[in-house]
Amino acid sequence: MNPRIESLEKMLDGPRDGALLRFSLGNEYLKAGAPDKAASSFRAAVDRDPAYSAAWKALGKALVEAGDDLLALTAYERGIAVAEAKGDIQAAKEMNVFARRIRKAHETCDTPPA
């Protein structure tokens, strides 16, 4: 196993467990090519801090990589609302682009996001 992932997993459920730890673990899972595990970690991050716009964006990315466009679109939409409420304009713009790409991809093939 990846030593960085191992190190982060050891901190889970301890005094340092929180949104940032879960976000960091999710990023390591993404790098390791495990988007399902990454998505789970990013979900845990937004559960702990629903206003964490970077975690919403990362959750959307992980879900796209895992092949779940519908959930990714939902994550991006929630993230856009969070980012706009916080004044995090750049994150909102980026998530709007990603959400638009998903919608457009599914419009061209006449199938709803899966």
C-alpha cells in the first residue's frame, strides 16, 4: 500500500480527523487510481464541513473518474451553491464548467447522465 495513504488512514477517527484529513486522503486515493475510495473520502470531508468548496469540486472529479456522472453533476451543483455563498468565485466557475461538460456530453448522446 501507498505509505502516504497508510499514514493518513492511521489518523482516521483520531483527534486530527476532520474535513482536511479526509480531503487529503481523497486526493491520495485519486493519485493512486482509486476514484471510488477517493469519492468516499471526499464525501466524508463534505459531511464534516459542508462549506468546503474544494472538497465538493474534488468529489465531482472523483465521481466522474468512477463513471458516475449523475452523482458528479449533483456534487458540482452543491459545490457551486456552496462556493457562491462563500464568495469563492473561482471554484464556482470551475465547477460550472465541469457541470456544463457533463450536461453537454449527455445531450449529444441523447442519454441522461448515468
